[in-house]
Amino acid sequence: MSPRPRASLDGVSPARTSGPTPKKGTQRHRETGGRRTTHRAALVQRYTAPIPRSKKVSPPWFGYLLGGLSLVGVLLIVLNYLGVLPGGVSGWYLISGIVFLGSAFIGATFWR
């Protein structure tokens, strides 16, 4: 008489399970939360030294430069609108005012 195959707990015989059988010493487990990924930042742990305090400070004249660029840009736009500038109302005054304001804005992103 041959031995009967043992039934698993869920009622399916071990011969009818799908997929390859695991190698000896490994465990199969079922993921229940969907796709599981590991972030690269969690794997690589490098030390990044802080920036020295002396490199974080902008020169004192930089704030005045930003203010001057902004003021010139606004004056060019407003005076062009009023028609006070030589040559009357011109698109070039408007473009130059926007360039001055844009350069002040970009410079402000580098200010520490």
C-alpha cells in the first residue's frame, strides 16, 4: 500500500500548486501590498559634508545690485508706459525693462 499525499491547510494538494518549487533553505512568501521597491537613496548612504559658512554668505554689494536692477527695470517699464522716454513708446524699452527685472530675479535665487 502506498502512502497518501498530505493535504495542505488550504485544501489544495501540494502536487497542484502553481509555480516552481523553492530551493531548499529558501522561503516563499506572498506580497500583499502590491509592487515593492527599494529606493536607491536607502541603499547608498554617503556622508555629504556641509558647506562651509564662509561660502554661504553673499558679498554685501550683491543686495544693492539686485535692488538697482529691479528699480531700473520697473522705471523703464513705467516711463515707457507714460511715454516720457526719448523716442516715444517703444517695445525695446519694455523688453529691456523685463530683462532687467528677470536678471534681478535670477540673481536673487543665488543670494545667500
